[in-house]
Amino acid sequence: MTKPILFCATGITHSVGGIASANRNVLAALQSLAQETGGAVKVLALGENTTSKPDYRTFGGDKIRFALAAARAALTSRLVVFDHVQLAAPVMALPAFFRPPVVICAHGSEATWRIRSSSVRAFQRADLVLTNSHYTLGRMGGFVGTFAGRACPLGLPPQFEVQPAPPVAPAASLSFTAVDGEVRRMGSRVLVLVSRMDASEREKGHRELLGVFPRLLSAFPDAQLVLVGSGSDLEPLREAARASSAATGIFLPGRMDAQDLEELYRAAYAYVMPSRQEGFGLAYLEAMNFAKPCLACRDDGGGEVVVDQETGLLIPRAFTEDELFSALQTLLADPARAREFGEAGWRRLISQYTSAAHQHRVEALIRPLLAS
């Protein structure tokens, strides 16, 4: 009987966030690989708390129980894949001749900006490290040294259906409650940022956008800024937005489900995330799927996804307020050009960054480990 492939993850089907979205593509790729040899995939999900099944066990955040289960399951698996380096410790502690080949999926933060010494050792000992972009792979070289790293750029999360053509914004606009308490309809110049709001990691650009928005509203009275997401920084961001002189045009609706988010993307003018800590930036792909021009930082993972002056605009990672204002002004001042950027972004997504493209990349890189 063929041994199963083991996928140890923080969360997949019942979780939100970029890593969970990427995991859905990875899981589909592993299932395809397992079917090639008549095998199966077993999942251990640390951060989920749903009813466990034999092939999909959840642990509700219990790290000790998860670690013991991962170590036991690894002994009877043909391959183990981790979505986070810190989950790999129990299996890496096994003698090399006991454990199967190990694959670690490396995302930006835990692989570069917040890397631990124990993580460095795990990356060096792994049989394969799949980084979420060429950018992350390059950065890891300076922190990790020699390791079996391969770039495996992400793709559109499977919960988003690929648009068959560049969508046109709907005639009927949406309505949200502005931070001043008034319900307002969305107009034709809606700037959107979709991201987690973590008080310990303020690198997505929320406050910088709030800081520059009064100047932008003076230049474009119909401009609106919608910051979507939730987390420990949501209320502090709302307080900062309420204190802004541009509060009438700022909206923080919290987290949205997939259907509402799709409607917002359709209605948006541009996606603006001047993040300084992206290993890749899945949200850019979500916006590109709806033919929206994107603003990102060139010295960051977003600069690998967004092509400057072709699918959007790039600004320096250490940007000034004037640089951010100038880029936003450029986008808003020329709707025809912004539309051209968005359509070029949609074509780039279709050619390189679909869910299927990501899954094929995962399969091609992991298949040799299974063959050996």
C-alpha cells in the first residue's frame, strides 16, 4: 500500500488569510500528486477547530497535541509538507534515516524579517524549501545560507473564480458607513486596500494612506478610501480615520465574505497597498483578477507581481508622503490609463498567476522527491 503524503498546516479550508489561501492550492497539488500513484493526502491543521476526520485532523491551536501527532504521522508517510517552518520542529527532531523527505513552504515574514535561529536550521535541513516568490528566495539567501530553496510563486486563491474577461465596473454602486457615521454610496474613484490589521505589524500602508488622504481628497473631491480587514489594529485605525479631516471619504467595514469582497473589487478604481513587508502579495492578484491597477513597493514582494507603468505603479519601499501622494494622484488623474493598467494586470494574472498555474508549479517541484 502506498504511504500517504502528510500536509501539516496552520489552516486550510476553515481559515482565512493569505497563507490559508495559498494552502488550498498546495493541498490541491498534493492531492493530484497522490492520485498519480494511487495514494492519499492526510492533513493536520493546527489552527482549526472543526470536526476531525481520519484524513483531516484539527487541533484547535493545541501545539503539543499537534506536534506529537505530526511526529507519529511522519513515520508512516512518504513525504511531509509544512506551511510554516516552526511547525516542522517535531519532525526535524527525528533522526534523518527515520523521517521521510520534508518540504517547507516559506512565506515572507517567518523566512526573512522575523526568522529564528531554529528556523534557519530547519530550512537548511529540509529536502526542499518552496518560497512564495523569487524575491523571498533572494532575501532568504542572506539569512539562511545554503539550503534547497526553489521559488514557487503563488497563484490566485481558489475561492476566487478567474474572470473570463476584464470585468467592467457595475452600474449600481455599493454603500458603506463612513467613519463619521454616515452611509454613503461608492463613487467612481474608490481606492481599496484589503489586508489584515495587526497592531504588532503595521507595514501594510494603512496609516500612510490615511495620512495622505486629506491632500488627495482636496485634489479629487469624489475620491474614497476603503480599508477592508480585521484584527487588533482595526479600532485604532478607525480612531485615526475619525480624527482625519477627510473622514467623510474613509470607510473601514471590517472583514468581508468572498461575495461582498468580489462586489467591492468590481466597483473599485484601484487597489493600493504600499506594503513594506510582502513576500508576495496575494491581494494584488485578487485585484488584478478584476482588472484593477495596483500600487505597490518596488523593493518588496509586490514589485514581483506588479509591473511598474504596465499593470500599476511602484514606489520606493522607504517612500515619502509626497511620493505616495504623487503616485495616487497619477492614478486618479487618468482613468483611461488606469484602465489600461488594470487590463494588462488581468492578462498577467491569466498567463502566470492562476490557481492552476500555482498548483502546477508545486507539482513539478515536489514530484522528484516522490520519485526518489
